[in-house]
Amino acid sequence: MNAAIRTVTDQPVIFVIDTGGQDHRWLGNGYWQVLGATVIASEDAVADQRARGSMQMTALAQLLGAAPDGTEPSYADVTFEADHTLVVGGLTFEIVRPGAAHTPGDSFVWAPDRDVVFTGDIVYGERILGVGDQSSIAEWPAAFEVIEATGATHVVPGHGHATLMQRARADTYDYLMNLRARLRTLLDEGGDMKDAPAVDQSAFA
């Protein structure tokens, strides 16, 4: 990531924003802090990181072998409960935790001066959402609605290419609402969660 940044600017990275508790959202904190950056995250993201960090490090070691050696969990220097405003170089960034989504502490970053929102894992594009034990299918759609209410034209999702809000809604919100409705029907008809993989998701194939 730092090498990619160097192709754009030789200015130092001074702020890093953890948009959630997933391993790839925060386990590089220590690297950036050594370089002098201030790390910002929601309080709920840090709580999630502390709760799952050891498990994430173990899983990464199993998947990547020695590649994570030297990586140590390091937490945010600045935390916030619901929102945090950051002004850098005359640009304003609104960091908002709208509620639990893919992880309990997911946040998004709204840059109104550029009409772009960086959604972290609240929005997935071009792939099925990762709905896991740490996710809240109850709150996630509402978190998306808070992003949508910014009126941002441009959306940089946590997964997938940069896109427009209409596409983000189709890939994330519509999928979640379909999943919720079909699981509710399944349970109401006497099914249980072991039957969940059989619910109709063909519209999102």
C-alpha cells in the first residue's frame, strides 16, 4: 500500500482510518504508527479488534505461513463513539459509525468536497457480501441507508471497484433485504438455519 501511495505523492501518510475490525482493516496499524501516522477508529471497532485479534493472527499464520511474522496487533491512537471530523489540507473528512454491519464497529468516510464516500465493509460490490458471526443482518441495511443519505455520487466500497450509489444499493442493500426476507420466510415455515444455504439468491448469482 505504501509503495502504491509513493506512485502518487512523496508526502508522508499522517492519518490512517480503520473502518472496521476485519484483519485487513487494521493489522497494519503498527507499520503506519512507526512511520508517524495517527490511527483513528471507532470505539466499537477497537473492541472488536481486541476481541478477535488473536484469532485473526492465528488464521493469517495458517493461510500465509511466515508472511505475517513481525506483525503485532496495535490499536488506534484516536477513538470516537459515533463520528469524528478530520480536516487535512483544507479537505474535510467525516468519519461515521452508523451502526453494526459486516463488523460491530464498521465506519465510513465521507469526503463532501470530493463527492465521494469510502464505505469500508458496509458496501460490497461485484461479489456476495460476507455475512458472518460478527455481522449484524438486523442493523446492516440501516447502516447503508446512512451512507446513502450523504447523497454521495461516488462510492469506494470495501470490496469491488469504485462505483455509483445506485449500483452500491443493488449489490449491498438489495441483497441484504432479499436475504432477510427469505430467511424470515424459511423460519416462519418451520425451517432452521441449516436450511439457509438453500434460500433463493439467484438474483445475485
